[in-house]
Amino acid sequence: MKLTKQTLKKMIKEELLNEIQAEIEDVQDKEAHIFDVIIEFKKTFGKSEWKTNRKINSLIRQLGKVEQQLADAVGELE
């Protein structure tokens, strides 16, 4: 196979697309991890003696909203 300028451009483009896809998947994995940590914290806090603390419960709800915004933004990367 002869390595032409066109073939080289195609190879570079494919490699860049593969790298971008890997980065997107890494970002999606990290976003999913953030969601999991928030949910785990919410469950743990819900079992604690402080579970009725309004300020912390409000912050947990806010974290959930921010995480949803993050998930929406990450979903737009594809």
C-alpha cells in the first residue's frame, strides 16, 4: 500500500477521532462516578443521626441538581 498524502490525512483523522472518543468516555466515566458518590453519600447520611439536618439535606439536593446539569452537558459531548 502506497502512503499517499490522502491516506496519511485519513490515518491521522482516524487516530484523532479515536483519541477524542477515548477522552469522551473517560469524562463520562468520571461523571458517572460523581453521581455514584453523591448517591452513596445521600444513603450514608440518611442512616446517620443527623439525617434531619435541613442544611445538609438542602446541599445534597443542590448537589443532585448540579450533577444532573453536569450529566446533561457531558451527554452533549458526543
